[in-house]
Amino acid sequence: MKKYVLILIYIVLSSSLKSQTMQYSFGVSSSNIKTSEQDTSNNANYNPLIGINLSFATTSSINEKISLVSEFSFNQKGYIKDWDAIVNEWDMSTVRMQEKSKENFLQFTQLVEFHVNEKLSLSFGPYIECFLEGRYLLRDEQGNDIYNDTFSDQNGAFFNNDYGIGFKDRINYGINLASSYQIYKNLLFRAGYSITDILNNDKLTVFNKMNYLFLNISLKIEL
């Protein structure tokens, strides 16, 4: 894992040597398992997880309309799921359970940015991210924690019983879409969307794609 982190840092620092601007961003994110991948059995209901989004980017202009943006970011992703768990097979009685997974990722994105006008820009490009650490929570309908612990690629947390949850290390990749609007001289409002491919070999894990949306404020510094 350390190897991937060092590679991402090297790419960002190398790109900054040729850049004309730096950009610092902070904001919030919303993520959830893609609808087509949700397990809706047992009256399951999925809700988005709210997280934070922090990033540092460098920009190199190709011409007046096109720029290359190298972005290094910290993202939180996950989901919240409620479902009915059977506690008595004789009368099929159930209790409402909730599971919550929050995962921290370090991401590098290479974007091509198109300047629509002086204030509005649109961008897209591929990203790769590595999983840092996460927390998995399982709670009953009275709000009591059945399981609540962190997990990482070094000490993957496995909750092996009837609920069948498991985690292993993973590298994600995909495409980011983003837009930015200048609200003041060096202050921007940014919004972005991506679909995350989760490469997880654990057969117990029931999802492989996640929707991710972020909103943040960016401060741009001219070099």
C-alpha cells in the first residue's frame, strides 16, 4: 500500500513543477451503493453516507480553453443499510438491523478541463485510489452496537456469521466528472460525480460499484 501512496505523491509533486496555479479544496460528499447492485431482500433500504472531501490540485494551461489538472484528494465513501433479520425461524419473527460502512481513500485524478467561459469550467478524467482505513458498524433496532471496529488492508475486519460481511484490501479506479464556477476572484464552487469500481475478492461482499458525489469550495493560488 505504501508503494501506491508514494507513486501518487510523486505524480502530484512532479506535475506541480510545470503548473501555473495551485488549488486547495474542502467540502462534503455523499455516497451509496449503486442501485443495480443493492441487495433489496428482507426489506432492505439503502441510505447515502455523508463524508468529507479534501483535495490539492495543480493546473497547467494548454491554451485559453483547455487545461490539465492533476488532483490529489482524501475521500470518504460508504453506505448505510437497514434490513429485517430473522431471529426465530419457527415463527419467522424479525428485528430491524442497520449496518454502516465508512471507508477512507487516497485518490489521484488526471483531469482535462474545458473553460466554457471566464467563470464556468467542465472537466473529466480517470482516477486511481487506494484504500486507507474504514469502519464497519452493525447495530440492532434498540441502537445497541453488535459490531463496531476499524479495518484496513493490513488487518481486514471479518464479521463471519449469519450477516456474512467481509473486507479485504483494494485499489479502485474509474472516471471523475466535475464542474467549477468562480464565485469570487480566486474562490470557486466545485461539484463532481464518479462511479467507483470496488475490486474486492471476498465473495461475501455483495457490492462492486458505488455512486459518489462531492460539493466543495476551492481557493486558487496563482504561481
